[in-house]
Amino acid sequence: MAKIMTKREVRRRKMKYRVFAGLYDFVAILAGIAVIIVCCVLLTTLAKWTIATFNVSFEGLLGLFNDALIVPK
């Protein structure tokens, strides 16, 4: 047989679920902000690394390209 609940018990139970849902939403927002910050840091690091190694990465290719275009005497 199903338990009969009073209005007060129903309100208390709903309030408990609302509190847990609100707490879960708050934690999810904090986790999302943390993920966004980590992604921004990773993108910044990648951009700095790419700019710093651009000359080193294409030095060999530029040398080959210059040798192919400039005809030695």
C-alpha cells in the first residue's frame, strides 16, 4: 500500500530536491568555467609555441625554396 503524505511532507521533499538541483547546477557552472579557463590557457600556450617555432620550422623549407628560385652562377 502506498504511503499517504501530508502537504507539509510533500513541500519539504520538493524543497530538498530543489536544494540538491540548485547545488548541482552551481557545481556544474563552476566546472564549466574551469574547463573554459583551461582551454584558454592551452590555446594561448599553443599560439605562443607556434609563433616561437615558426622560423625554426620553416627555415629548411625556405632554404630549399630560395635555392630553387635563385640560379647559382
